[in-house]
Amino acid sequence: MKMKTFFTLILLICCLFSSEVSISQCNISSGANGTSAGLSTPITIDGNMNDWNTYLNDPDNNSYDNTLGIDLDGSISDVGRDLTRFTFTEDGNYLYIYLQRAGSTTNAVDIAFYGDINNNGLMDSKEPVIHLSWGGSNGNVSINVRDYNVSLLGSLLNSITTNLDGSMLMGSLSSRGSAGSASGKGSSDGKAVEAKIPFSVLTQLNGSGAVINQLTFGQDFKFHVSTINGNISSVPGLNSINDNFGGCLKAPVFFATLLPVKLTSFTAMLLNNTNKVDLNWTTATEINASHFVIERSIDGHTFNDAAVLFAFGNTTEQKNYQYTDKIGSINSTVIYYRLRQVDVDGKFEYSATRIIRLGSQADNSISILAYPNPVTSELRITIPNNWQGKKVTYKIVNAFGLVSDELQAESSSQTETLNLSRLAPGLYVVKANCENQSAQQKIIKQ
């Protein structure tokens, strides 16, 4: 039995007896572990890798084959697929990645870039996996997006930090589709590949396919990269992984300019007895900020501009913004809102998405609505209208009376979202408290 296969079997057995895994800070010597230089040198996706020299000189971007001496498929055992280098950088709209292998101009290779965009150390349900298929000899790279489907064998097999060189993430992949304006190119010697991935596709979806999380510039995240024996459809499976590595990435400092806006809050509240939604947001600082675009959607996928508000521009003082959206003509039970924060150079970033649910909650009845129920990953909690804008504590309590998850919103939106993908299946109680009032609802976690 090959050592890699043996290790994987041991890993599977361990997971059967463990449903939890501690997530520690990543301090391994894998590629780009820590802070990397920002986009001080522009990257052109053309197969000429000279513009990556600045980033490859970063001491964090060292070689990683045989990480910690535990490369279970052997050091450089496959010159077609074994990975030897990785680095990354980013600008306001794209994540740029560089991968190097031992080198062959005749071998094709499939590469899976797993993005832990909420930075919790795990690949959660429907977090993005970027699939790069590289011809090796002609330089062409095709790119698409896959959804990660969590392994039911426990947290260990979904962990970024414990799946290092020679082991694998065992969750399955399903196709999401196009990678938007992503592009990639391989070098003429078959050793390196470069790609740029738009942040707009580095998203996590819920069970209905709506965006619930998106990676943005300057946000810390973790990663895992695998090269695949055969093709992407063989993942997971024994011997399907040829070589891989994982580690922590601290997003780089962008030397050319600072992010235009530091957003500290964004809430959406349904006004009592009206067809209006009150949107409020606060900034701590603004640098060369131009304006805010309020985007609205009824499906969580396609967003349209609802309004534009000019930003203050340049300030280190807290600034408050407010807009009331009239929704009387909208034929939907759920409305999604997000902010597009635009600076004077046209660069932008998105806020978190807020949700308004219509026709499901009495104005001031002391009850909550938790849905979907049963839930697999994302649980939405709609509160009484007179709790909106107040401090609300949300707790998920298991059958033994222990708090399994908790969220405290200082100024609660009408509907808040909790990610329960890491909870074990079973019966739970959702408890919400506001001032001297409380409400609860039973849910089933699948």
C-alpha cells in the first residue's frame, strides 16, 4: 500500500471518532505563509513570468514541496504535477496567483485552488474552488469555479490547516460555472502558470445559490492547493491527489493606495406599517472615496443599482449614511441589499449582503422566524420589527443546553444570518434576546 493511501485511510479512521478539530494559527513553512508584497509591480497574464520576480523574492514565498518533511508522495516524484512554488498578490478587483511545478512541457495538469474566504480554517459548504486546467505545452489555461461540498466524516477532513502536503481535502466538488473575467497562461517551458481571479467569483453560496459571503481586497483568508491525478471529477478519492499544500495567507498591503472606505456597520430594517426599507451604514475612515451604490436583488444573484449616494471623500472621523428604499412595487418575499463602495479611481469593494423578508412577521409580535428549517448551512433569523436597530443576541443551543454558536448584533438588521455548517446534525433551539424580551424557535440541523 502506498504511503499516501495509508495516511489517508488513517485520517478517515480518525475522523470517524472525532467531530471537532481545533483550529490553530497557521505557522507552517508553506508558500506565502504570512504577509506578501502588494501589487507594487503590475501583473500581465501573458505567460512571461518576469513580472513575478518581486513577489517570488518575498521570504514567505519559499519552496514548499516536502513541507515539514512529510511529502507523502515523495519529494519531486512526478515532474509533471509536483508543486514547487506558490505566491500571490491582488489589486482592488483581482486575486493573482502563481504556481510552479517541477516541470514538463508534455504533461497536462489540473489544479484546484480551495478558498477559505471566511478565514475559519475550514472549507465550508459552497465555498469556492477555482479549477485551473493547463495544457502544459501550449500555455492555454481554462478556468472555472466549483462549489465545495462538505465531507460528512468530520471537521478534520474539511480542515485547511491540517491537510498539508501529501494529504487531501475529502469534500466533493460540484460545478458552479463560469469564472467571469478570470484568465490564465502557462509558461513556454511548462514549469509555471499564472492566473487572475476576479473577487466577484470568490464567493460562498447558500443552499439556494444566493451569495452569502465574498472575498474582498485586503481581507485575510486561508487556502489549499492540489494537483489532480486524472481530472477534477476524481476528487475526492484515494490516489486522486498527486501533490498539494495548504497554509495561511495574510492579504498584502496595497502600496499604490489605501482602501477608500473602512465600513464599520451596514444594516437593513423594514419600517413598521410601510413599504419602505431603511438602510444605514457607518464609516470609520474614508480616503479618496467617491460614492456608494446601493444594489438590490430579489434572488441573491443578480443585483441592480437602486440608488447612489456621494461619499464624504476624505476623513478620519465617523460618518453616518442613510437611505430609504421604497419597495411597494417589488413582487418578492425576500429582498437582498449590498453596498458597492467606489473610490475616485473607479476601484470598488462590496459590503456584506443584508436580507429583508416580507409578509412573514407581525409588526411587533414577540416571536422570531428561523429558516430554512431543517437547515444545512446558512440559518436566517427574522426578528420583530420593534427589535430592529437595537442590540440583539442570537444563540444556538443544543439538546444538552449548551451554547453551540452565538452572534451579537449591536444594531440588528431585520434578518441576520448564522453559518451553522460546522454544527453536528441534530435538534437545536434558536434563542434571541433584545432588552427584556426574548423569543425562541426549534430547528433541525441536517
